[in-house]
Amino acid sequence: MATILIIDDEPGIRSAVRGILEDEGYNALVAEDAVIGLELLGRGGIDLVLLDVWLPRMGGLDALEEIGKAHPGVAVIVISGHGNVEMAVKATKLGAYDFIEKPLSIERLLTSTRNALEASELRKENHKLKRLVKAPPPAEELVGFSRPMNEARNLALQAAATEARVLITGENGTGKELLARFIHEKSPRSNGPFIALNCAAIPEGLVESELFGHEKGAFTDAHARRIGRFEAADRGTLFLDEVADLSLAAQAKLLRVLQEMRFERIGGMETVAVDVRVLAATNKDVRAEVASGRFREDLYFRLAVIPIRLPSLAERPEDIPELCARFLSEPGKEIRSLSPEAALALAARSWPGNVRELRNAMERLRVLSSEEPIQAATVERILGPQVQVAAGDKPKLPSRFLALGLQDAKELFERDYLAQKLKDCDYNVSRTAELIGVYPSGLHAKIKKLGIEQEK
């Protein structure tokens, strides 16, 4: 239940209002002046303040301004026995939810209290949802220029320019959410929100509330209106991860909304219309799920207008050294590097956990190794010997790498990487140097040494 702080210098007012609020089921605290009140606010846990204007030591409007700066999430209702229009306007400009004159009307006080708490809950919920809207990473974070990765990237770029729904498939850890963010970033909706929802992590009874929201009192513990992910993603992109884990009942509700882009919050009568692009992902074989009756065929066709499959690391081992280099040079962490032997050893290992497993392994190497660059023997010591796997499952480096010596292979990795970065920057050396974090003079020397030429 909400906690309300009453700041008033009149003992009779404090006692009477406290009794009224406690009779309504609220927790109530009292303070005889604003200085004490601000100290209580600093301890946290207060949802609403009833604040008198005329107070000793610090005036109510000064306190209101201080609360707005130090506790912006706390709603404030200003009360006064000597109010006027000018004072009410000033209080509102300083962030007061309402201005009530004394003598207090119990009905008016309780109505304003309920509304202020509901508005405060909505602000908190909106803030929570906004924190889910992460800035999409730049395009270069889709690391790798192997053939299967290039095919996935090019298809994603084509899809991004349209409003078509995309179904991303691939093993766990291949970067399905990263690809969804890439599509959002490259789309006309890039300035709108990107909202991600892991469908497998939501209890069955809460799926509808998470997707479409609910009204106050719709069910037990629904103390305030809550907007769902569809509403939060309006004019942006909604990413439904592990969509194949939704129950058939939830799939039916999702299908209806995809058809109409309209819905009602749980417990509500108002129809909410949204403008949302839906991207979905799953690690399951969706066609097999459809054939077995676990996934609706009509929903599959709604979601998979453009299907994109992300390759596993076993299908693109030549991208592994670049991925390792990226993970070992993440901003805010100690920058490390690999010897050519270590890079090739990592590229030849099996990574059943895909990019996620590789990232964790690089973090382990960063923390547990002291040498620079990290050597192949250290890789084996820290990560353990290569696990024996079936021949068909073991990654195979392309023959163009295996035919080279270690130093030549390292240079080929560098040449491929730098050539692609230069192309991304329209062969502007200064811009490319800034992008990859080197000096232009050093990049010029590398270009000359590796014989990189601009594509015609």
C-alpha cells in the first residue's frame, strides 16, 4: 500500500488527515515542517506528499521546488488556507499534482490522493519501460564478413527499408536480438522506441498483461493502469524473442492484434490503436512446430514475411578472430590482443554456445591472463583443451586460411577486416581510423603494407 507524508505545522490537521488516510488503508507519516519532511523523504519509500504552503523554517513552495529536484518520482499535493489563483499556478508550475484549499473536503482530498498515486504509478511504469528502450548499437557491431554472415546482413538491410515483419531464426547465442536492433536502427522507425520481450520468460497468466497492459482493478494487485509492450512500442519496433514458446492461447491473441493493430487492455473497454513493427525470433524449427500443432500456421505466415536465419559460429569460423578482437577491446575495459597462433587456435575450436559463449571465453581470458598478447598455450590452459566433438560438428577454417602460414593468416584477417571498414566509410581514411580507434598515419601504413585498394 502507498505511503503518504503529511507536512503541516498544525497538529490538528496532521492528526485528522493521518486518520482519514489510514482508514483508507494508506500508510501515513507526519512532519511539522518542510525540513523534517525532506529528511523523511531522503530515507525513501514515500509515494505522495501532502504539503502545506505556510510553514516555519522553509516555505511550502520552496520545499516543493526542492522535492522536484531531489525526488522527481514523488507526487505532491499542495494544501493551503490562504490560497489564491497566482499561488495555485506557481505550485502547478513547480510540479504539484493538485492544489487544495483549506478547510479540506474529505471527498476532494481522497479523490485527488487516489488520482495522484495512479499518475505516479504510471510515470514509474513508463520510466521502467523507457529503460527497456536501449539505443541500438551501430551497424559495425554486426561483426563478421563470412559468406553466411554477409547473406544475413544483406537480407536484414533489405528488410529494414520496408515495414515487413521479420522472423529471425538461429541457435541460442547467435545474436538474434542484435540483428533485430540492427534492422530497427536501419529502418525509418529508428527514432522510435525499440522494445524487447522474452516470451519464454513470462508466466502464462501474465502474457496478455505484458503484451497489452491492464486497467486498475483488472485483477488482484492491479493497483494502477499499466501499459503493455505493444503500447510502449508505438511508432517503433517490438521484438518478440522466443516467440515459439508462447502458448496457443497467447498465439491466438497475438494473431488478432497483428491483423488489426488494435486491442483492449485487460479490464478495459477502450480500444487502443498502435503503429508498431513486429520483429520476432526463435531458436526452434518453426515449420516443425507448425507441423506438430504447437505453433499456429497462420501466425507463422504473419510473422515470417521475411525469414532470416543467423548462422552458427561453426558455419563462420573465419569471423571468430574478429569477434575475439572486438570482445577484447570493449570500451571501458582493459584492451588485450591475441597472438596469431592464439587467434587461429580459437577459430579452430568448437563453440556450441556460439557468440555468447565466445564473449564469455574472451572475458575469462582478459581476467585470468597477464601476458600480452595472449598466447595459444594460455588459451588452452585457461579455456581447457578442445572438447572432442563429432567430425561433422567441428568448425572448419576455409581452405584459404589453412593453406597459409600463421603470420600470413593473421595478415589476411587484417586485410579483410580493414578493407571492409574502409568500404563502410567510403574509403575515407580519417573516418575509418576514428571508427576502429587508430591513428590515420598508422592506418595509411597498414593499407600500404597489406596492399588494400579501393574497389572500382
